[in-house]
Amino acid sequence: MDEQALLGLNPNADADFRQRALAYFEQLKISQDAWQVCAEALAQSIYSDDHIKFFCFQVLEHQVKFKYSELTEVQQQLIRETLITWLQAQMLNPQPEKTFIRNKAAQVFALLFVTEYLTKWPKFFFDILSVVDLNPRGVDMYLRILMAVDAELVDRDVVHTSEATRRNTLLKDTMREQCIPSLVESWYQILQNYQYNNSELTCQCLEVVGAYVSWIDLSLIANERFINMLLGHMSVEVLREEACDCLFEIVNKGMDPIDKTKLVESLCQVLQSAGLFSIDQEDDVDFLARFSKLVNGMGQALIASWTKLIKNGDMKSAQDTLQAIEAKVALMLQLLIHEDDDISSNIIGFCYDYLHILKQLSALSDQQKANVEAIMLAVMKKLTYDEEYNFENEGEDEAMFVEYRKQLKLLLDRLAQVSPELLLASVRRVFNTTLQNWQTTRFMEVEVAIRLLYMLAEALPVSHGAHFSGDVTKATALQDMMRTLVTSGVSAYQHTSVTLEFFETVVRYEKFFAVEPQHIPTVLMAFLDHRGLRHTSPKVRSRTAYLFSRFVKSLNKQMNPFIEDVLNRIQDLMELSPPENGYQALLSSDDQLFIYETAGVLIVNSEYSAERKQVLMRNLLTPLMEKFKVLLEKLMMAQDEDRQMALADCLNHAVGFASRTSKAFSNKQTVKQCGCSEVYLDCLQTFLPALSCPLQKEVLRSGVRTFLHRMIICLEEEVLPFIPSASEHMLKDCEAKDLQEFIPLINQITAKFKTQVSPFLQQMFMPLLRAIFEVLLLPAEENDQSAALEKQMLRRSYFAFLQTVTGSGMSEVIANQGAENVERVLFTVIQGAVDYPDPIAQKTCFIILSKLVELWGGKDGPVGFADFVYKHIVPACFLAPLKQTFDLADAQTVLALSECAVTLKTIHLKRGPECIQYLQQEYLPSLQVAPEIIQ
């Protein structure tokens, strides 16, 4: 072997050596006999360096995985012998191999097993067992090989081909017949031999049993001698976690419902008599988390049995099983309420399924009602934040608690289905008690009280948030709680979690304010002062900006008396933050978008006259326009790139804010009806000069383009005079991305105004196409993925543009471009349909072709088009699907094929028998298609 290259295997080697080692590995993989050198090195223990040993196994692994069939019988025999020799050496070596080498060796054994077990090596496991016997190092390897075999056969995370799945099924069937009983016996011997003196091997063996139990005959494991041994392990500290997992797998195994109930019950009896149900005396949380998972498995197994028995009509056994389930509820509750969230989280599945049973029963016993209440109290207690939760810097622990809260929410929703009255009464009791004394109560209790009220909205569903009508008891309870929430003063609580929960809840129950509008000013003040938009925490300010816009939108009818007051109070929050040093705005630009939208909604939905609305809208937008002009001049003169970027961002924000105010308009309240057209046209005139700014083009163009999109919707044809000059600027020295984003704007104009913009389209059609072709023809480096993707996206946009033009009934725009240009365009469409392996673009191209055939393919079509149909469009319909890259397993490709068929059908409709004649006599014979197939 190349000793120099092998030096690079060491992780501490320098980059050149490592590069050389990688290249050497690739070289050995292709080599015919390099694996033999590696096999010899392993069998004779030539190298002591761990990385070289690992490397040798990797070369062998590659050989077995990809090139095994190329070997002769003798060579295959050599690989088998090498592995067995290596295994024998493991038991004699003074030091065991490193874990990563043992795992890699086990993988190679497993690959060889999959390849050879059914044919050349049926005694695979017996050969290994005869070598290792009960030698601890040998047993370690044997158990690792078993885990690797299980991973090959049943790893659910690996997507197997149907062929591999068939092979794996056959392997498992053969193993069950030939060797599984012997393997199980070997596991029993290992456990018996090592349970008291080698916990590592015992745990490994328990892991193997747990893995295999899912696909072998359960009676081999679920029998007295095995279960007794496992239960014995439950009392041994170093073994009990693995024993727990192993019992969990046994309980999880599918079997007859009555047998399953018996199995679970016998396990429970023994576990209980061993004192394992006394949770409060156990302080090892890692074990309790596994135990909780086991109890969850037992509970869910019993519930699955109950469901099957009910379905089969066996009411007597179902009743017995239900009693068994009920007997576990006390234990389930202890685990659910445990202060460790992992332990609690592991039992939620059982809890959820138990509630599902209660939901199906016609009436609940007193004990069942008490259980429901106990679960409810546990959920309320567990929803509470703990002291350690870091609100300012949320990390992994915090994220886990948020996930856990989501699980508890599902339980709460399920509780509501079982007993909505009980849930409402419990929440009301907790809420009222807490809010009466909120000033002296800890933040987490206040937060959870408001949170529970918030959660009721989804737990007790109604249509369109109508919580305050219909069922009187419920409506009264919710109304009382909401009144308490907004009048108690709790919005002033000095903790961000309480503040946020307050605002989330008033927005969720906005319909309350339609019933009791007298509370609106109180809540508006909370939004506008130091509790909301001016809070010390940026997180609260940001969330409040969004919630405030939702609150105002949902109550637009009730907002009228407060409009001008609110607009005055938010004025300073809407200032465009200049990119000058040291100025720290209260809200980020993203938050300001919501404030601008809110201002727009207040003005547009007000009951003011159009004149008054225009004045207010002008007051809102004029400062933006003035600031925009000043900043654009500064940008033109700025030298420093960072300064240019800051100014361009600020200009972009100004355009974005103006854009956002227009979201307030609707079909009922158009810009015209509100008398605001002039203000927005002024904005357009102010913003468009930014398109000719040579600095920071991408940022500025993107902002103005978005504004134009909005104005096309809002101002309709009033926007048309601005389009030609804007387009001209946007087409100047542009790149793939610019064009790709500009084309949707032209498509929007074309689709909306159709023939109204025909003259403009005819004029800019070729300049746009030239710009596109220029970018597409730019040379790119061979493996520049992003450039290739940009070109692909631009090509799609180009075809989408042609589709919009032809689909909007404006084919004359293309026809009037002169014969040479028309031909060039048509050829690009043919090319797109056939040559580029992009089914999305191909589909669009066939849609364009069939549309053109429909418009121009008749007797009175343009001169020469019929010729073009036969010479180019018909062949395209056959050549595209014949391409190697045309993959019918891909859904988009199937759509492309369907459009291709539509194109042929359209040609036949327009040209009649002549088309059939052409196919029969000219085109299909030219493809060497047999005459009988043609007919």
C-alpha cells in the first residue's frame, strides 16, 4: 500500500496529505485487486494504526456492496475467511479494537450476510457463534453484527427499493425457519452469563432482543424464563433502563387482543410487586423517563386491545380490558404531573388515548369524572413556565418546553371533547382566583391563567370566532373572563410573557369588543403606551405591532371614534429611520409595515368623506415622499459602499411602507372611491426616478417593482402612462435575476389590460427579448450551479411571458415583429419544448405552440406558418417524449406530455385529413416506423 497516502488518514494530518488519502481511496475502490491487499492486512494484523484498519474495512465494504458479483468463488471464499480470521484474532488481542472499527467490521459482516446467507453461507450465524462461544470480546462483536443485520433488514429510516424489500422479507423468513430459535437461545445464555458481571454486554444483548422482537415469533421471548430474567434486570440499576426499553418493544408487538391484555397485566403485577409503581420514591429521572415510556406503551397496548374487542363485539373481554386500563390511570397521573417534562411527555400518548375512550362512552362513572378532572389539573399545572425559563435568550431547553406545551394543548383540546362544561368551569375558577390577586401572584401563574383563557378559543370551537353568542352559559363565562382581563389592570404586569399573553388574548377574542365596545379605549391605550408599542422589550414591541394591526382590522366598524387620536399617537412610530449613526428606532422596518397598514386601514375604513380620507392619506404619505427625495439625492453623492447600502435600504423601506398602506383598499373601497388616486400617483412620480439611479440597483428596483405591482391593482389604467419609462429603466444593464423579476410585472399588465397595452407591448417586445437572449447566451462556468439555475428560471419566465401574450389574445404583438424576429421566437419555443430537460418549461412551450396553431394554423393563417407546423411543431411533439431525459415517473413531465398531445390534437383540428396524410406518408416513415404500426 502507498504508505505516504495512508499518513493522510490521520485526522490531524495536513490538508495535502488528507487530499492524497482521499484520492488513494477512490483509486483503490476502482482497482481490481486492492481489496485483497486490505483483506490480507486485516487477517494478518499488519497495521496497528486504527485509521488504516478502518480504511481497509471501508475498501472491503465497497467491494462487497458494489462489486461482489465480479469476484470468483475463490475470491468470495477469501473474503469470508478474512472476516472469520479477523474475528478470531479479536479474542486474543491484548487490547480490544476501538468502537468505530468494531462497528465498521459489523457493517461489513452484515453486508456479506445479506449477499450470501440465502446461497453460499447459510451457516453464517452458527460459524460466528462457534468462533466466539462466550468470550466477552467475541460476544461483543456477535451482538454488534446482529444489530447491523437488523439495521440492513428492518431499518425504517432507510427507503428500500421494492427488490431490496422482497429480498429482506425472504431473508427474515429464512432466518425464522433456520436460526432464530438458536439465536434466541444464545441471547438467553449471554444474559444469564453476564447479567451480574458485565453490564455493558448485558445492555447490548437487551438492545438486540428489543430490536428483533418486532419481527420474530413473540413466544420465543414472551415466556416465563425470559420475562422473569428481564423483570430481574428491572431491579438492577445499571441494567434497568435497557430492560425497560426491551419490555416496551415486547409490549408494542402486535398480537391477539386478549393475549395482549393478559401479557400486559402479568407484567404489571410483577412490576408493581417489585415496588416500581412507587414513583415518588424514585429519584433517577433517566430511568423514570424510560419507565414512563414503558407504562405509556402498556396503556396504549391495552387501549388498542379494547378498540379491537369492541369492534369484534366481545363486550365481556372489552370490559375486562377497560378495567385494566382504569387500574393504570393513577400511575399515569403520577407520571403526567412529574416535575420532569421528559417523564411527563412520555405518558401523554396514553393519556390522550384514554380520553378518547371516555369520549366514546355513553356515560362516565364518578371515578372517570374524577380522572378527567385530575388530568385537567395536571395539564394546567404542567403548562406553567418554570423559574429557569430564559425569555430573553431562548435556547434548546426553551424550544423543548414550547414543543411540550403543544402536546399539552392537544390534551386540553381532547379534554374539551370529553367534558366541555368541566373544562370551562375549571379554567374559570383558576382564571378568576389568579386575576383577583394578580399584583401579588408569580408571573408564571398569571401567564398560565391568561393562556388557559386563550386556549379555550380552540378547545371550544365555534364558527368565525362567535364565542359570545349561541350557548348562553359558555358565552357568559367567556364574556365575564374577558371583562375581568381588560378591567383588572393585568396588562400592566411587569413580565413580558404576561404582557404578550394579554395582547394575544384580546386579539383572539376580538368579537368581545363588538358586544362590549366600551372597553376598546382601555385596550387601545395598552397597545399604544409602554405596555405595547413602547414597551422596553423589542420582542414585545414587535409582536404588538402585528397584533395591533389585526385588532384594528377586525374592529374596523368600532374604530371610528378613535381614528384621528390613534393616527396622532402612532405618528412618531412611523418615522423613516434615517441610516444615521446612533439613531435607535422603537420599531424595526418590518414592524413599521404593520403600523403603516394599520394607518391605511383606519383611514380607508373610516366613515369620513372622500375629501377627508384624501387629506389623511396625504398626511400619511407626504413625509415618506419628502424623505425619499432627500435620501435619493444623498445616495447619488454617497461614496462609501456601506453608506450606499444603508441609504438604499432606507429608500426601499419608504417604498415598502407606501405600498403597504394600499393593502387597506378593497373592491368595496377602491382608491378612486376614497379620493386617493392622486396621492398614489404622486408617490409613483416620486419613486420612479430611483430606477435610473446607477447605485444599489438591485435593492431599489426590487422595491419600486413591488410598488408598481400594487399600483396596477389599485390604480388600474391610471398607472399605464408610467409603465413605458419604468420598463425602459428596468431593462437597462440588467442581469438574469432582474429580468426574471421584471417579466411577472409585464405579465400582470398584459393579463389585466390586454389590448389596451398592445402598442406598448409591440414596442418593448424585441428590446425585452434581446435583453433575455443576451443574458441566456452569456458564457457560464461548467459547474456553476447557481448560474445554471438562474438561466433555467429566466428561460421559464421568458416562456411564461410568451404564454401570457398568446393567451391574452394578443398574438399580433408577436406577428408584428417582422418575419425574421417571429421565426427566431418560434424556434426558441421549439427548442424549449424539445431540447431542455425542464418539464415545467416544456409544458409552457407546448401550451404556446397549441395556442399559436389554434390562432394561426387555419387556411388564413400567416404565410409559411403551415409549413412551420409540419417541419417543426409536429416533430417536436414526437421528439420531446423520445428524449432520454423525459421521465414519466415525474408528475410535471406527465403534464408536459398531456400538453404535447393537446398540440397534436389542435394541429389535427386545424389542418384536418392533411395532417393524418403527412404523418402517414412523410413523417412517421422518416422515423423508420413499421408500416403496420403507422396504419
